Amino acid sequence: MTTHTGREPSRTPAFRHTNQYIREVVHHPEPPPPISARFFYASPLAIDDPLSPLPPPAAGGYRNAPRPFSAYDNTALDKAWNELRRNILRYHEEKGEKPIYEEDEYPRDSSAVTQRNPVESSRNANRGFEWDSDGGRSLKEQSRTHHIQETGNAEEGEGPIGRLDTSEAAVNIDTSTVTGTPFIRAPSRTNISDTFRTTAASRPPVLGNDSYNWDDSTDETRGSSVGDLSAARRVEDAEAAGLSAKIPVGVSRLHEVLMPHLRMEPIYWPPLADVSDVIRGTWFYKETMLPVEVNVANMLEAGYVALKPWTETWNDELDSAVAVGALGEMKIMHRLWPDYTRKKQNSRPSTPMRTSGRNRSASMLDDLDSPEKQRERSLEEAENLVDISTGPNGQDNKAAGKSSYGRDGQKRTYASAGIVYSNAEEAHILNPKLQPSSYYGRRPLANYIRKGHKIGVHVVRGFDQRTWDKLNPPKNDSTTAKAEEGVSTSQSGAPLKRRQRSDPTIARSNGPKVTDLVLVIHGIGQKLSERVESYHFTYAMNALRREFNVELGTPAVKSHLRKDMGGLMLLPVNWRNKLSFEEGGYRDDTEDAAANRFSLKDITPNTLPSVRGIVSDVMLDIPYYLSHHQPKMIAAVIQEANRIYRLWCKNNPGFEHYGRVHLIAHSLGSVMAVDILSNQPTYADAFLIHSTEPTAPLNHFLFDTKTLFLCGSPAGFFLLLKKASLRPRRGREKPGSDPTTTSSPNIAGERGDYGCVAVDNIFNIVNPYDPVAYHINAAVDADYAAALRPAWIPSANTSWGIFRLFGSSSSSAVPASKAAAAARISSSSSTQPVRLPSSVELETHNFTREELAEKRAFLLNDHGQIDYYLRY
């Protein structure tokens, strides 16, 4: 067996690299202390706040400050993340290590952190290698590296890091101020760079006066995309191994984090502004506890691993540096990023080089002329160093994700920064104007850090929950307390009792387990939300869910809930966003070339574009529903509602047996709901929920609807157009009902009859000033409806007559402004005296129809009437 170079190696490069990796992991020295990582998300929706609706997106591309996940969710996320990391490493081990390149096909890494001994080389990251004019290591050094890799050993007298030339490693130090404590680290295997051979007499470049604020002008790579390729490689590795995870998060478990993509998305509705990049923070800004930019955090951690600030040795070195003076502090300062030099343009054409063998390494140095590319290499090797420090089975100490928000909103890379690790948990990022200088006599460690004065950018390793709570105190008002009591949550694989004991976000909930699922069907106008996102139906539903949480925590409401009722969850049914009517109107089915074909665009004038746009996006849904598009629209509602219900049952096992489903339908959605429920089976088959066999699209819901709420509904007008009555479903039993009543053809109807809906209760919520809302009582029986007094929606305030709907005769005190509207509607029944029927009328009156109408009304609603008014 021979390679393409004709040599016959004793061991393959992949085999040598694998053994090298194992040696580094197995024989690695003391690992760094465990880090308290914290996951953040940048959505404007506070998913752990039951009072937080989803606000409309802000104008101008405003970036939201990241928010931390709750401690309970963070534990689950970190556990899943570390497990995913171990599986990816195991996958690489089974497949033969990370992608290995032949030694003659790819140049060795040119960053300051090397793979052969990453701990020692990173410790000398900014003082180890000499950078040539091309921005890479000298070819002499690369050739020497190739020799060591080929033979598997170093030259005579060299240890793991090679021979140390003490003559070249000499550093000019004024020994008169040295205390005798050794703090100078051993140099790397290459020559000491000129930066650390500088004497006190050399004059550094003038940088101006010192400043406590970070100077953006010194950060040349601010906003750089360095590190995005690292995240892309992580995703590619996980996808190649078939590894991924979805972790439900939030107080109600309505969102999930996708791993390894680190992206938060809603579970039950199309993504909106609540889609967010997720960041795994390891280093944090001391003043705000916000995560340090991912790339910066990983470089900080690599320097932390190299210098070992958690040891006593480092404390001794800090003391020695303070005793020596500015030159000593220069020695203990760590460069965040290695120094890079751009490739100089050569006016003379270079001699063509062969692209085979070792010369290919020199030819590929052209790829390293960009500091961004060199910084990317340094970042990759820094991440490898952090991985090696904890081992394949240890905790992942790397930050991850895509940073979009920095210390003050501006993302930075701190390209020219120096780092001073003041102790095992804290560090200071110093720009060139604040870094130690023997010429200027700057001593930040002695004069500022040790004295507790502010200097540079103060960062800490690990998240501190107490500091965050102090900077962002939680709300403690009465409304928040009610919302915390009324909030409920999806199970999503976690036992609720155990979670309630461990998760403070639902610890005060009266009914965390959801027993009632409410699906809300929107009406016309959602096409407009494609252009104006603030009109999206989901925003209104998140606000309504917030109000539900507050009301369910109100004592006046809780006293009227049924005993077996737990929590209530409200989810939107966004059916319009999956439909397109761009084909508009007429289509001739013939294949004649002369057939006429035109669309809505062809017949729309160019005048008044804004008005016509609103009319097209809002009002045209009604004529579309009255056209041949009606089956398509009804099918969209059924498909979306069934999709949500399947997901809910998957995340809440057994809900199809113990749970109840209710529908709220608005405007045109209420008409479609009556259409669907008229064709709904009397009882839905539960086995269809878990069926995996491909079937034709269903024409009905997978669930039984207990209650139907119609809001702003023109359903009464459509019943009039179709000459239909509202009737209960034959064979649908209700608690307390007479079976002979539900089977009577004079009272109940059959499936397929328009208006014969398969529900237990119907409520028609009427706004007296809504021109689209119509009554439905008359659709049951006109005479019976005329005899009914108007019913009002009860309020959570007991003084507004909350008991009226439940049969109490107690009066209510209504404000004069709101009582005026009620008086205008009910004046005919409340101001006129009641006249008793005469004996003749009683003998001749036919009570059979009224009796049937009353039975029909009570089968449709437990209170005997359907229309309920909002108070104004």
C-alpha cells in the first residue's frame, strides 16, 4: 500500500492524529473549574412572564437585549447541549476522528494556538510565533513542524514543546526591582517575538490619553462575522450524525429551542417576532450580566485555560507582577487575539511554484492574507483547546450561538484588546490606551484592579443569578400575582408535579395542567398582515392569553369554575397564511389557445393603490368564500386546527381522553366554523389522532367541540340566506338531558344539515355597535327569541352582576355611561309592565311549539339562550 507521494508510511496521518488527540485528552493536566453557563434568547416576547404579550416588531431594525431562560429551562438546555456534544464527539470517534487532511495537502494552522500542545502554545499565544510579511509563520518553522509530524519525534534534546533556545529567550528586565519571585513563563518552542523583546527604552506608539470607555476606533473588526463558520460546522456535524434536539421552554411551553442550530421557535403557530437566536453564554459583562460576544468569550476561555488563573501559581505571578512594576504587568497581560499582519503586495511577479508536496503549503499561504481568516483559524483552535481541557465526557465550556447584541447594544470583537485575569472568576478587557506600559508607566493591575477601581471592560466567568435579579428585579404587583396563579402549561414530556416543585415560574399556579384547550379561528383581513406584521392575529391572541391568565387568578372567577377544571390554554388557528388566491377570477377549463385567462391584477386599476390594497387584503375574503374557493378555505381551517391538536396531544399524552376543546371564531371564521361543525361527526374518532396510515384529507375536526363562541359573527345572516335553522345534533348526549329529547326529529337534526352543529354549547357574543354582528336566537325560534330578555356578559367584578348568567337574581350596579346602552336595547322589555295571559288565551294557545323551541334552545346552550351582549 502506497500513498500518492510514493512513500510507504508505517502509520497513516489519521492514525497518528487520533493517537495524538487521545494522548492530549487522557494526559491533560487539571481541568478548569466548571462554568455556570446560561442560555439567552433575543425575542421581544418574555416567554417566562405570564403577563407578557408579543409586541409588534419595532421599526428601524431595533435589536432586543437578550433575556435569560429560567433556571429550570437552563438546566434542561444545558443538559441537552452537553449530551449532544458528547454524541457528536462519539460520532467523530467512530468515523475516525475529525476531518483529517493529508499533511502535503493542507498547511499547518497559522494561529497562535497549536494542536500538538495547545495548552502551552496558547499560554504563549501572543509571544510564541514570528509572523512573516505574508501573515503566516515562516516556512522554516512550517518545515520543522512537518519534520516532527512525519517522524513522530522532535530533534534531540527536545521535549513535548521542542528545544528551548535560552540565548534567544532572554528578556531585558531591570533586575533592581525584581523581588526574586519567578513569574516569567517559559518561552515557546520558537523564537520570542519582538513584542516581548522590547526594552524599557524603546518608545511605543503614541495612543493618546487613557480612557475608561472602550474606544470603538481601536476595534477594526467590529461587526465581523468571524465564528459563523464554526457554528455552521457544528450544525453540519450534527446533521451528518443525525443528531438534534428540541427542548420546550417558557412558562407555558409554547416555544422550543432547536439544537444544534440554537434557535427558538414557536411550537403551535407560524414563526413571527418570537423567533430568536439562542446564545449559550459562558463569560458575562459584570455591569449588566449580559453574555459576552460568543467569539470573544471563547477566546477568553482559551486564555483562561492556558494561564490557569484558578491556581495559586497564578496568584503568585500577579503578586510578582505588581512588585516588579509596569514591565511585570506587561508580562502577565494576555493578548485576546494574536497579532496579524496583512500580506504585502509584491510588484514583481513571483516564480510559479509547484502545487504538489510541501511546496503546496507555501502556495496556500495566500489564503491567510486576511486577518479575518487568520482570526477564524485562531478561534477554531481556541475552541479545540477548550474542548480538550474538559475532555470528551466533561462539561462544554465553550460559548455558542450567534451574537447580535453586545455590552451596550453594539457587537464587538475587541481586536486589539489585552486581558488581565484578576482572579479565578474575573477578567478585565483593556484597549491599547489602558494596557500596561513601561514607557508610560501604566499599571492597571496595581493602580486600578487591585484597588477596586473601574478600568476597561469588566467581565466574569459564569452567570450570577443574584446579580441579575438585583439588576432586573421581578414584578410583585397584584396583577402579576393573579397571572402567576392563573397560568397553565403544556406538559411537553416533563411531569407537571415535579416541575412545579422545581420551577418557580409555575410554583404558584392553581391549575398548571391544561384540561381545556381553546382554538381561535380568525376572520377576514389576515392577508394584510403579510405587509403589516403588527396586524397579525397571533399578536392579539398572545394578548388575550395574557388576560385569560389574569382572570383565571381572580377569586370571583375561580369560584365559578368547575371542580375538575385545571388550566386553560388558548392557541391561534392561522388558516389564511397558507392560502393564495392570486389566480383571482375566471379560468376556462378548455385547452383552446384562444381561451380567455385573466387575474385579479389584470382587472385592478392603478388608481388609489393604498385603498385598493386594503380592500384586496381585507374585504375580498368574503367574496372568495362565496365563490368556488369556499372548499379550499374550509379545508385550510380544518387542516390547521387538526395540526395544532395533533401537536398538543403529542406534547400532552392522554389529553384526547381527559381534555376538552373549545372554539372561538371571529367574523368570517364563525361562518366557517358553523359550516364545519354542521358536517362534523356527532362524536369524533379518537384513534385518528395517532393514525400513521396515509389517508385522504379530513373534512372534519379530529376533536369534539364542547363549546363554540361566535364573536362579531354574521352567522345568523348566512343561516337566513340558506333558509336554515340552528338545531342541536341528534344522538349527542348532554349531562342532564333526556335521551328521548335528543333523538326527537322535531328537536334535533342530522349531520350534513346546515346549522345542525355538533357541540354542547353555543355562545354568540354581540357588540351592540358592531355592524357585522347578527343575532342567532331567532335562528332557533323567532317567537321564543322575542320573549327572551337580553343577556349580558358577566364581569369579573361582582358588582357588575357576575351571577346573572348562572341563575342568580341579585341585581347589579352598572355605571350610568354603560347602563345607557343597555337601557336602549332592553327598554322594551324592562320598562313595560308584564301582562298575564287571559284564560281564553291559555285555552287556545298552542304550547307545543314553544316547548319544542325551549328544549332546542337548552340543548344548544345550558342557559336557554345564545346571544350575549358586551356592556358599554
